[in-house]
Amino acid sequence: MEIYHRAKRALSILLPAILLFACGNTNFENTRNESGIDAGKRAYEALCVSCHGVKGEGLGSSALPAIDPTRSTYGGKTLAAFIEANMQRGITCRGDCAENVAAYIRTWERSDGDDNSGNDDSGDGGSDGGSDSGNDGGSSGGDVDSLNGDAGRGAELFVAKNCQTCHGEQGGGLYPLVADRPAYAHSSAPALSMSLPEYIDSYMGPGNAPKCQQQCAADVAAFIETWVTDDGSGGDSGGDSGGDSGGDSGGDSGGDSGGDSGGDSGGDSGGDSGGDSGGDSGGDSGGDSGGDSGGDSGGDSGGDSGGDSGGDSGGEPNAANGKLLYENVQLSCSGCHGADGTAQLPNVPNLDPFKAVYQHSSAPGETYSLADYIDLYMPTTPTLCDEACARDIAAYIQSWRPDDTGVACAPSEVNYGRRQMRLLTQSEYEATLYDLLGYTVVSNARGVPADTLVEGFSNQTQTSVTQAYMDAYMSIADSAVAFAEQDGFAGVTDCEGLSNTACAQAFVNDFAWKAYRRPLTDDEKARFQVFFSPTYSGGSNAEGIKAALRAAITSPYFLYRFEMGEPVTALRDRVSNGDKSYQPGDIGYTLTAEGMGATGDYKTLSNSNNNWGRYMESANYYQYSGSDLIMVTAKANPVNDDYPTLRLSAYNNAFDLRVTLDSSLEKTYVFVLEGPDAPTPDVHGVYVQFLQEGVGSIDIKQIDFAPAIEVEQPEPPEELDDDAYVLTQHEIASFLSYTYTGTMPDAELFAAAANNELVTDAQLEYQIARLLQTETARHHFGEFAAQWLATDNVLSAAKDAELYPKFTTGIRKLMAQEVREIFRHVMFDGEQPVSNLYSNFTFLNQELAAFYGIEGVSSNEFSKVSELANRGGILTSGAFMAGFAHEQETSPIKRAVAVRERLLCHTVPPMPTDIDAAREDVAEQLEAYIEQQGSITNRERYAFLTKDEPCSACHDEIINPHGFGMENFDAVGLLRSHGVNGKIIDASGALIGTETMTDGNQISFTGARSLSDELMTLPATQTCLAEKGFRFVMGTGHNWFDHVAENAPELEPDEKAGYQCGIDQMVSSMSANNLNPRAAFRELGVSDFVRYRKQR
């Protein structure tokens, strides 16, 4: 709302000049000057019609007041004087403007013989002023107190006359009624005491509401007096902020000493008890917030026990009462925001009943519910609507939501992301190769196709590996393998002195799983062993490593990030079935083929010699723990594709286990020996026997003995749907690593995954916090900023070298670096708010500072330069201004759209596809115009080109006004006062639509630095950062994958709802941490939709 107030202040400065220019200087109170009337009509339609109606009819019986054009005076003033004194609700209309509006209103004089044009103070008893031709507006004469009131009839009239609109069904509305109050006084005559019937007869109903006189007044008073309780407490013991029941509840917010029927929202000094926001000079004893001399002893600005504007502050929200409050003229909710939340006045935002979080520019680190926001900041005089009032109005606004909200966020539900495989981006590919092998490559220079861009971000979720990709990947793999070989495969494995088979095992154990970023399956291990066989390696370990390495770094498991997960049903079955998973502890003993009596690499078991056994004396071999693994590395020699079975007999036949071999390559087969009932070893120890059964033979390479360490199998949360998937621990490790550092997991993250330590929120938060402290994270999020803002455009933007000779390749690179440094500083150095991205500091080195004309920077390294007058922040960075500009001149359109879409997350409609002919026509018109007018500014050129439909539909408000306000920066990001053609530039601008493009908010500014100051205060910039960060991390937006591409994946309704929850939580986390961006990204990493996925 600070934006709203600022816009109103700006309008109060700008509109008088506009209107005075249009209105002229003639006195229209006594004469009719046609040009003045026309000017008055224009001013009335611009400033008055939204409250008073097209011809003064008002907008409802008790909402916004009607105007009687026949009255000669208003509150003792001429109509023009009354407008000048009172009709300045945020928009100024004085002097000639007021005169002209009054003259226009006088043209409405009625032709029905209505003779109510006399002085309002003499003919209407100070109440109606003749606004209702069927009522004289004052007391009808006679002693109303002598009439017998009928409470039953009064109850009917109370409803028929709409009394409950302001006073509530039992007097507990916005203006509570004190049923047993002995005397009443009107602010226009504070010394005149009267009874309740007399007061109603003289002053009710207010404004243009139906009058209630004589018998009506007696009946309604009788009905009100029935509310007195047995103990005589008489309803509401205290006053209220808007005055009490004696007042004119629908009356003028400023009061009206004569109680005029027009009930103008400005009112005047003698307002009624119903609610002068500024208080009355002598109002009734229940008192307005300004206080009265004859106030009730219990009267105060807030009222008390149920006497306040919204009722009992501890009660449940009452949407029905909220409707009455929303429509009440004193609060002006509907007058400004419209009956259905569609704003009726300029610079007033529309209301979104789905919006959950509100922020105010005066407290940028705080978030509020709608009720709290109204309580603190609404209306412009917040004391008019207390906590209970705000609660009820919020309930009413939220009642506008349709029954089926479709995509509303439900924080209590599990939110699911989508299963996906993401091809590594160029930067991820380069970083992963470097971390894995120490090899540096510039992938685009080696032919890797450019990243797919979706909504400005590198996004490979839908990218397929084409032949161009594979050719480049294979070429780079060859170079990487050669690099590793030159270094003796130091970063891969050490096979010095090992056999081919042992080297293969070492490669699998030391390197292959890191390349895949997860443990390998047995089949994958076997496939790598093939490369070390003589057929592939010629018996050379080096050749085997080279072949295996090449295969590893061109595998899909290296080139893709996998976020597929395991089916939740399979996980549940595994747990419910009691299936256990083990990993070996420290190897206690290794039995080689030689130790089994073989003379070669293998101990062969066949039909002719099908068993081998040994007593495993505890002292010399291995001591059983009662839960052990026996791991046999062997290969099968099948017959006609029939494979033999390996049988293990142990613990003196207490265990009799079998496994059928399934590979003719070396593979490790695991036997689990577990059970407290195992017999005690005899004097010879425990006998272990291996037998070959079936056809073929078995070659045993070695047998390892180790304790069995049970791997905990956490059961998936009960609330997960049966069709859900849970990311594996290693998939989560990769997600965290690429999200926060842009590369593969480090050793600590791999270890956490292996130990199931990436399960709880606390475990994830620890790893996220750790990763964010790394220098790699700073670099990674600098790249996020560059993609978000598209500031690397500056590296390739075409520029006129003759016009800008100092705009070198080096300067372009320094500009791109400047943006990264600003973002890194705000995100990582302390707890700085998002708004600092738009502050008046930047990061420069000596060369870039000299280009900008900034003195005092001497280092070649970037350092912070603060308190800049016309520069600073991401908006005024050279990369932003030069990147969104043309070869010679600026592009106000490109800059404006970039502000909308990248900084505020507004979706600007695409350019129409059928405008080529229109563009040609307007270009010809522009040439003719320039021939007539001479040279014009860049601003004038774009204004001319976009002035007509269909262009004007977007350019008039959505694009041009704020695009023109950045014209003080030239096409290479330097400040300027003149355009390329020497014309003085005009950098005045306005951002029309701040939270949304159509919310009616308007901010005026001059120059890009001024616009940046305004952006600092907008909640939309905070939410937009969260939305852009979400897309960068998740590979999709929260509302759509790609709003441009026709074949883009569609997001499911529940998916959108879940992602919206994520955005809300990111913003909330920022708000709790001084609006620091780091908090938003920390929150995102522990979201449900990261860990839990569905097939979409």
C-alpha cells in the first residue's frame, strides 16, 4: 500500500496541472461557459464518477453518496467551495478544476418541478437537503416522542430501511447502537439534546438512504430499545471509532454540519455520528474517534466488548458481517477496490482472494495474512477497522473463491515433483569432468551443442542426445582419456602390479561408481570387467583402463542427472516382507585361488572335482560373528547357455545356500550367514564347503569374509500415494550437489548417501548449509544470476564500433562479471535482503570503472563501490543496459519487457503475428512525420511506432512508460543526457502495474536509478526471485514448463498447487531471514517435491 500512497502523492502533484490546463479560469458558479463545462465533465469522469456515479446517482443506498445538483449551498458553502474544501481524497481538484466540476454538475438540474434548490441549512432541518423528492429531509414537524412506537413494526422497518447495513442485526455492526442511551446529540448541534426517536426522525437515514420520520422513527426506536438486557447493560457499553447509533452511519467521512443529502465522501466539519474519520467538533456522546465534548463515559476510539467495528475480537470470522463492512462508505473498501475486487480507482490494486501472503513496503521483512494486513494498514485511516473488522472483511474477500480452487496450495498435503532425466548442461558437464578427472574442457568449443533454453534458463530436461552430441562427447572422452593416461591414471585407479582381473575390480571400486554417481549393479560391474579381458586390452591394464574410462564418461549414467526414484510400493513390500539389505564391514579374511590350492588365477569346480572345503580356524582365518557375508568372486562356464549353481555349506551344514551363476564374466555373489542358532564350532573350527552343481564349471577367483552390516531400510511415509516414487539416497546427493554447486557430489555427500543420512529435514539442511559455504556455490549462483537476468547477452550484442570504440571485448566480459559479483555479494555476504540487488552500489575494477567514468578505483580486482548517484544494482549495470539495446540506439521495449518478465515475473503478451503490413504502414508514416518535424528522439520514435492498435494495447501501459524512463542509459550502458542524434533525452517514466500488470498501481520516476529505487520496495521482486530460483533448480516453472513452446509438457493441477506451496514457503523463509535469497534456496532443497516424484 505504500506504493499506492506514493502514487496518490504523485498524482496530487501532477493532476492539478493537467486539470487546470484543461479547465480554464472562468467562474462557473453563476455562469455557464461551455468549454468550462466540458473541462468539468472530463475532470468529473476522471476523479469523481467512480464514487458518485455518472450523473451523481451514487453507488448504493449506503455505500457511496448521491449528489443533488439543485442545492444552492452545501454545508454553508457553494458547490465549488465544498468540492475544493472536501473533495480531495488523495487527488487534488481545486481552483478552476473545482469551479468547472461544479458547473458540470449544475447541468444535471432536474425538470420534475422539484423545488428543493433553497439553502440547505434553512429548508432541510440539517439532514437531507432535498436529495429525496419524496422526503423533505428534515423533521416532519410534530412531537415524535408523543407517538407510541410499535417494536414489531420497527423490526420490519429496521430491515426495510437498511439500518442493519451499518448497525448490524442487533446493533453490533460497524456503528454499534447503545440501546438504553438516555440522550443523543448531532455534531452539527452538539448542545441540542434529543431522544432516540427525535434523533432518528431528524437525521436517519443518512445521505441518500431512505428517510425514517415520525411514526417510522418511533417504531424503530421502540425496536432498538428491546435490545436492553435484563441487567440494564443496554447493549454496547462503549463507543466506537466511527461514532454511535445516533450518528449518520452512511454519512460523510469528514462529517457534514448540515447533514446534506449528497453525503459526499469528503463531508465537512460537522459530520454525523456515523462516522467522521477525523471526528466531530461536538459529536454524540458515543463519540467519533476524534472525541466529543459530551462523550459517553465508556466511549473510546476502539469501543469495547463487542462495540468495536468488527465485533468480538476473539470470535470466528463472519463473512456476512465482512460484506457489510466492505461495502460501508466510511471504510471505502468497495469504493476503491470495487464490489468484486476489481479496482474502481486509478492506482488501486485489484484484490486476489487466493493470495495468501501480503507484504507492506514499510516493513519489507514481514509477511502478513490478509486479515493482519487489513488490521495494520487498511483503510488509509487504519483505526477505522480494528482486528475483528479486518478478520471479517478478510473472510468476505476470501469467500469470493470458487468452490473448486483447482490449484490452491494445500501445505498439509504431500507435494510431488515429476520423474525426470536431465542431460548435463555445458557448465555441469565441464565441472563434472574436472572434478572427476582434473580435466578442463570448453565444451562448446569442442562441438557440444548449446544448452536448450527454457524461459531464459539452461534446461536439459527435454533434450535428447543427438549424433552431434555423441560425436562431441566421444571426441572429448578421447582427449580426457589421453590426459588421464599422461598422469598415470592418478585420478582413476592404481593398477600397479595387479592382474587384469584385479585391475578391473580396482577400476570398478575406485572410479566407476563415482562416474555413475551411485553404486553399480552386478551387471554393470561385469560389463566393465570385459574391457580388461585380453580380447579388449591385449593383456594391458593401461588399455583396459582407457577403454573402461571412455565407456564410463560417455555412458548415459554419467551424462544425465537421474531423478527417477524407486516405487513406493516396492519399498513398502521390502519392509513388510522383512527383506534385509547388507553391506560388508571390514574384510576379515580373503581366500585366493592360490590359497584354495590352485596353481593359476582360478580354483575350478566341475563335475569331476565339484567341491572344496576348509576348516576356518578362528585364530588363523576368520572368526564368525553370527551375522556374516561370504562374497565369492567367480565366473561361470555354461553349457548350451545352462549355468551351474554354486552351493555353500557352512556351520556344519547349519547353512545350506545356493546361487545360480548368471555370467561368464567375473561377478561377486554374496551369501549371508545369519542366525543365533548356529552351532558352536568344533575343535577344528567351522567347516565351509563350496560345491558346483549342475552343468558346466565354476572358476572361483577369491572369497572374502566380512561381518554383515545391515543397511537400514526406512519405510516410506504413510501419507505417500501408491503411485509415488522416492528418490534414492544417491539421487538426492546428486540433486543437492548440482543444485547448490553445479557439479557432482563431493566425498562427504557420497558418504552421507551410502549411510542413509539424506533422509530427514535436518540431515538435508546440514548438507545444504555446508554446500552453500563453498566457493563453488558462489560461482554457481553467479551463473544463476547471469541466466536469470540474461546479462551475458552483453558478450555478443551487436554494437557500432565507430560509435562506441571503447566498448571492447574486455569491457563486455567485465560487465558480465559485474552482475555476478553483485548477486554473490547480496546472497552470500551476511544476511542481506533481496532489495539490495537494486541498491546504489556495484562491483568494479579499474578498467570498468574508467569506462563508466567512476573515479577512485585502482585495483585490477573487483571491489565494492558504494553510494553511487546514478548507478548501482543489477538494473543499472552495464550488462543489463547494453544487453537490452540495439547496435546504435537503446531499446526501451527490450528493457521494459526485461523488467517485467525477469524482475517482476509478469508475462508480457507476445507480439501479434499479423502486423507486418501495419508495421510497414506506420514506418512510412514515421518517415513522413520526421520529414515534417525534423529529427526526433528515440523515445518519440518508439511512441510513434506503437501509438496505434494492435501495438498500443500493450505498449501504452505495459511497456512504453517504464521503458522510456530508462533512456538515460545509452546502448553500451553509459549515462547520457542526449541521444545519438544530439537531441535531449526525456527519461521520465512510470511503472503501471506493479504486483501484476493490471493491478492499477502506478509509480512515477525519472531515470533508471530512480526506477531501481522503486523496485527495491516492491514485494513482487522478492516473489519473482523465488519463482526464478525455483525454475533454475527444478527444471520447470511453477505454473508452466514453457509458456511459449507449443509442444511443452503440461503441468498437472496438483503439480501446480504443490509447486505454488514451494514458492510460498521460499518467500516465507526469506521473510524470516531478512529477505535473504539464500534462505529461499535452503527452503527449496527440503521440499516434498524434491524427494517424492510421480510419473507425469
